[in-house]
Amino acid sequence: MQVHEVKIRIPHEVLLNLRKSRGEVAEDIRRQAAIRYYKTRVLSLGKAADLAGMSRFEFIDYLRFNDEPVFDYTDEELEEIKQDAVELEKILK
């Protein structure tokens, strides 16, 4: 997999207030970006986990740790799932 480096600037005072190393801050930012991109459906679960530097299972745990839903369906999607379940039940009878 090809990897790109992205640099951001953080004020020194912010870094001091966070009381974390540059590496820890970079990891936090990357993981929070992964959550945001997953929540806004820009990235799939697997791609968001890649961005976070985690396996899918680790990322699911990380989502739970951050009180984020793993699956966040819209009302329309839930209705479609219900309709599909009804149709599947008819087929299986």
C-alpha cells in the first residue's frame, strides 16, 4: 500500500498543554480524523481503520471507547432493512 505523509502545524503552546509527544498528538489527530470520516461516510469502516492505524476490530473497539456508534443507519436505511427482512422471511417460509 502506498503511503503519503501529510504535515500540519501545531502551536507550541498547544503541544505543551496536551502534555503528549508529537507522535502521540499525530496519532490522536489521525484517529480522530478516521472517526470523523467514518461518521460522515467518507470512509468505510475498513478504510477508516487503515487511517487510524488499526485493525477493523481495534477500530470498532476505539469507536466504542469514544462513545461513537459502529453502525449508524438513517431512518430510511432502517426502513429498507425492515422491508428486506419481511421479504426474506416470506421467501424462507
